[in-house]
Amino acid sequence: MAEVRLTDIRKSYGSLEVIKGVNLDVSSGEFVVFVGPSGCGKSTLLRMIAGLEDISAGELTIGGTVMNDVDPSKRGIAMVFQTYALYPHMTVRENMGFALRFAGMAKDEIASRVNAAAKILELDALMDRKPKALSGGQRQRVAIGRAIVRQPDVFLFDEPLSNLDAELRVHMRVEIARLHKELNATIVYVTHDQVEAMTLADKIVVMRGGIVEQVGAPLALYDDPDNMFVAGFIGSPRMNFLPAVVIGQVEGGQVTVALKARPDTQLTVACANPLKVGDAVTVGVRPEHFLPAGSGDTQMVAHVDVVEHLGNTSYVYAHTVPGEQIIIEQEERRHGGRYGDEIAVGISAKTSFLFDASGRRIR
Ligand SMILES: Nc1ncnc2c1ncn2[C@@H]1O[C@H](COP(=O)(O)OP(=O)(O)OP(=O)(O)O)[C@@H](O)[C@H]1O
Ligand SMILES: [Mg+2]
């Protein structure tokens, strides 16, 4: 296995720069996940590591060797795509061994690698079937098998599970996590799926518009986001952002803020940065951090629009004032709010986040 290092990596198509200077270290054996909105450059960055796209500027090393101009086949990587395109006329065994045959490897060696991969992926019983006789999840496992047999230093995955239905996705997610442990593999993985990112990653890279917004362990990003973008991107349902204004400074690095929609809802929060009375800020509260009425440091009133009952938990979609929508997660049995009800919830300073007018986290 090998580490991957990106140093000020850039990519332009003509005059359009789509990757704007990315620095990233992926340690040997680490599982790194790229997330970010559509078009932010996740696939482009992955394809640059793979050698499927030229690197316009910066340096890429894999296992300590500069790879900028090395042929994809010589980088020690294997890539698995969203569309896994198996050869329909070949059996599972032939599909898995194809790249090795193409490279002229000895038959015995191919057979032993293919059999070993089949065992890991639990494909043993399906080796003589053609792809059309496989389920979506089984096909995806064959595609992963094709990558495993090449014994790459680094696995690159671009949304490998997004063509699968929800149940299969969960199943394959667990398979990939197991595979990572079993092979002790270095993996760089792109996904849109928040849960996939949170559950698989050792380290998540949140991208936006060709730059890296924040890198960190999943829970570190959830607990301690640097800005509103990361705060809103990590966590599902997403964090509520409540416009507020600073109404007072308290001794010892604290400020008191009042919600714009609910001036009576006031919260005193720690704030090392200098904020002045009158400054516009945003209070961030995750849906799961609203408390039952009467608890917490302050109370907020909202009007219920819709309640979604999920069994163990419920999501209350409400508004503070028209246009300011919030989501409150509650234990299912706690509250039976209905359309039009006025409800109160508690907010605690400890679990609230504060952002300045530019969206930067105020700590
Ligand atoms: N060949 C190309 N020529 C010009 N622009 C391109 C080319 N390929 C990609 N882009 C642009 O580069 C940006 C990044 O694209 P990329 O495919 O990396 O996004 P992504 O984060 O993978 O998005 P998605 O989540 O939709 O897959 C996009 O704005 C895209 O339009
Ligand atoms: Mg993509």
C-alpha cells in the first residue's frame, strides 16, 4: 500500500480553472472520501490521481514517486466507476481476470488472484455466470474484484454504489468497509451520499468550487465545522441556520445574540473573536439538538408545517416567521405536533454554532 500526496494541484480546461490548488495527504491504508456539491471537482481530482486527466499544475506523488506524467497503468492504482461496464459475453471469472490476461500474466497466477478475490467478495459460487445473470450488487462486486486482482497500491472509487437501490447500497457499503480492513488498502472514494461518507471515511474532504473547504475525521467535521458550508453539508437533515444579531457583549469572551425572527430568543455564546453590538451573525442548530420546551438556555417558538413520522424519530418541519423554515428532530413519542400548531423548543448554547456574516465559524 502507498500514500498519496497532492501539492497545490490545479486543473484548467482552457481558461476555466476547475481545481484551484488542492493540498492533501492520504496516508498508507487510509480511507479518504471526497464529498461536495455536483460540479465541485471530485471526479476531476480522482481522475487526475488515476492519470485519466492531465495535471495542469502542482505535484502528485504516490508512494513517494512523482506521478504527474506517469502512464495510468504504471501508477499502481485501480479505479472502480459508477457504471461498472462488465463484458457481457465473458463469465465473472473471465471479467475479473481480463486485465491480467491483457497484461500477459501467467495463467496460474491469474487463477490464484481471481480465486482469492472471489473469496473475499463471496463470489465463489457465481464464477461461471455471465453478468446478465447477476444482481446489481453482484455485478458491482465483480467490478471491485477486477480492481482487487490487480493488487493496486491505491484504490480509487467514483460513486461506485450510486446505481444500486437503497438496500443494496447499505449492504455494499458494509462490504467495502470490510474490504478496506481486510486488504488494509489505501482508498480514495467519491460519493454524494452523506451516510456513505460518514460511515466509511477515516477522513472526509469537503470540496466546493474546486477548492477544499475542510478536511477531517467524520465526527470532527460534524462537531467542529470551520464554516457554514461544511456545517450545512455534514449532518442529515442539515443544520438549521437562524439569522441573528449581536445585542450585547459579556465579560470573558462571550456575546449575547438575539434571533431576528424571534428577538425574545436570546443566547449567550463563547466568542473569542471581536464581535460588536449590531453585527449580523447566524446561529446554527442541528435538528437533533433542539430540546424539549422548558429545557436548554433559551426558548424558541415556531409554527408546525409538516411532521414526518419515521418510527424511532420524527422530523417536524416548522417556520419561525414565514420563509424561515426549520427542521426539528424529536423522539417519536415526545410530541404530537400537527399542521398549524405553535410549538416551543429549547436551545442550548453548548450545542449551538455561531457564524459571522461571511459564514466563517466564530469560536
Ligand atoms: N472536459 C471538460 N471540459 C470543461 N469542463 C469540464 C470538463 N470536465 C469537467 N468539467 C467541469 O469541471 C467541473 C468539475 O467537474 P467534476 O466532474 O469533477 O465534478 P463532480 O464534483 O465530480 O460532480 P458530480 O458530483 O456531478 O459528479 C465541472 O464544473 C465541470 O463542468
Ligand atoms: Mg463526479
